[in-house]
Amino acid sequence: MLFKAIAQASSFAILDTLVEKNFLLFPLSIYSQRHQEYILVSTFISFRLVSFTLICKMERTTSLPLQPPTFGNLITILSIDGGGIRGLIPGTILNFLETELQKLDGEDARIVDYFDVISGTSTGGLVTAMLTTPNENNRPVFTAKDIKDFYLRHCPKIFPQDSCPFTPVTKMIKAMTGPKYDGKYLHNVVREELGDKRLHQTLTNVVIPTFDIKTLQPAIFSSYQVKKDPSVDALLSDICISTSAAPTYLPAHKFETKDPTGKVREFNLIDGGVAANNPTLVAMGEVTKEIMGGSVDFFSIKPMDYRRFLVISLGTGTQKAEGKYTAHEAAKWGVLGWLTSGGSPLIDVFSQASADMVDYHLSAVFQALHLQDNYLRIQDDTLTGVLSSVDVATKMNLSDLVKTGEALLKKPISRANLETGACEPTSNQETNEEALRRFAKLLSQERLLRHARSPHGHANKPK
């Protein structure tokens, strides 16, 4: 009896200490049952002490999946806009972020190890799939630095440049008879890289918007939805081809899926940018639905608790500063003018409008709650000429886009002015590079905390 009393007292003393130090998330059910057998508590404590010891020793073994937000303090979201070849800009930003994470957690660290949700539209959807599709070792097929190489190698073949001296004429004829590009090379390379992997197999939750032109409503491919509706468990290659099918540029994409009962579902899809070129809000909406539905992954988190969100939203650049179109020019456009003048004005207008409205809304919410530091939007509004195009895939232009991404890292972070709607540098002059370093530390700490608290995790960090 004496041994039992001493052991029980010791167990609760340790428990009290760990609760005080915030190493345990769910001690209360055990803590309130002080008259139960001390063995249950001792076993629980022993397990936690092993985890805590591993934290202190910082032992690194093979990378484990990120534990759910239930065991942490934050919900981490990465979002990537659409923008064709301009995907090189967020690709460059992601390479920097992954490098910073590797400095903290070892060379095996990958973007996917730190985010609860990665969301992308159009070219951003392709980047999302590249970061989250598993290889034979259950690690990402692509590293962040591979994104740049992929774009430089494949974009000239996805968007072949017409050297014909009658280009304006042929461009107009193409606009009347079909999409500018046939999409065959894109389809082949995406299928080759992503293989037979399906939505349910991604290494973290993904959210990729598309638009179904048959039902005239968005079709959102979400890891959360596939758990409830197997009919959306499409091939990642089909999802990427669909979300990239920008009207006038690439053909719409049709495919079918079968659920376990054999029921066939048909999709008739185009670029997700017509609905959500900036998919940040869509990703947050998917998380909110999970919380409202009582998902165990979000236990104790309230639907509108924005304090828990840590969001990085990456744009692909715009031509706002220079000004791309004027009312004087647009007043003369007919159908062809809206589709061919200086690119595709109609596509540019609605894709940029939807992206800006999302940023404006989120900026207003996070600023109103004094949570500005939880939301990082990285966007360049100063693109000029062909740099702002989605398809001028010349060697020089692609190289300039990489340089634009590198220069953007050095610029001060910007936030939406809620009076004018314009993005303006913040007063503290923190650069995007510095902000990403700050976020990398938060992401690393959050990952470690979850593994310390989770009964299924370990304190391991990626190599």
C-alpha cells in the first residue's frame, strides 16, 4: 500500500508538472480520476516522458506524418494562386521556405511535412500535386526546388511559341476555332509524373478547385470530401489537367470516376480560376466544415477561431502598377477583342478579381482580430509586358520570372489597404524573406509540439 501511494503521488506530481509546462493536451480525463489505479496514470506518464525525452535529445529518425491540429495550437494552410507560367514565382518562394525548414529540421524536411492543407488553383493546383504526391518511399515526388526545373523544362513545350510572321492573324483564327494550345504535352507530362496516384493518397490534405461547365458550379477536389464521397477520388493527373484548363488557352477536360459500388460519376471541367483563382478561402472553408462536423482532427477548435489559423498565400504576380487595359481600349472590343487583346482580357479580369476579393476579405478579418501576423500574402503587383503573361514561355521570360520571385523575397511584406484595396508595404518593413523565416520557425515548433502531445506521434523531426 505504501509503494502504491508513493507511486501514485509521484505520477500525479509528474502529471502536474507536464500540464503546467503545456506538454500534455488531454490530461483532464485522467487528472480528474485520482482514485483509479495508479498503473493507468503511470503508463500514460511513462509514454509521455519517453516522448519528452526524445524532444530534449532531438533524435531524428524517418519523417512521420504531421499529427492533426487537435494536438497543436495552429491550423496551418498553404495556398497557391493560378497564373500559368507565372507559377515560377511561387515556386521560387516555396524553394526558399523549404530551405529554411531544412535549416531547422534537417535536409529531409519537405513543405508537406508542415501544412494541414495545401491548396492550389490552375498552375497552383499542379504545384500542390507536385508537393504532395507520394513516391515509392512515401515521400514527395518533387522537392520545392524541383518546381523551378519542371517549369523551365516543360513550359516551352506546353506553350509552344508561334514564330510565324502572320502571328496576329493566326492568333485570331485560333481564337475562333479552338483553344490556343492542344494540351497534349501537358496531359502526357502530368500523367507521367503523377502516375496512378489518386486524391486519397496525398501526403497531406489538399484542396484543388475546378469548375464543372455541365452543372455550372465549382467542383472542389478536397481530401476532406473524399473521406465522405468516394466519387471525388479522381486521379491526381485528371485533377491537375482539369484545374489548368484555362478557357481559350487549353481544352476542357472530361473524365469519370467509380465509387466502390460501381456507380459512375462524370466530370466536365475547366480551370478552377474561373471560380477561385486564389483558393485560400476555399481551403479555410473546407477546414471550417470539418470543424463544424465534429472531426476528431479538430477537437476543441471552434469554427470561427481565426487565432488558430496560420496562413501563407502565394500569388503569381499581376500588372496592376503599370496598368494593363483602359476603358478607351475595351470600349472598342467585341467578342474577339475580349479574348485576344494583349493576352485574354476576359480571363485576366475575372481571375484577378476573384483573387483580390479573397485577399481583401482575409486581410479585413485578420486585421480586425489583430492577427495580421497569422496571415502572409506574398504578391507582386509590378509585373510589366510579357512578364505578366500566362503563356509566353520563352527562355528569357521564364528566367525573368525566376528573378522576379527572387527579388520579391527581398521586398517588404504588403497588406491590403482596407480603404483603397491596394496592397501597401507594412510599417515594420519586414521583408517577405524575413516573414518566411518567422513562419518556418512557427511551423517547425508546431510540428514538434503535435508529435510531443500525440499518443500516435513521436518527437521526431524530419532529417
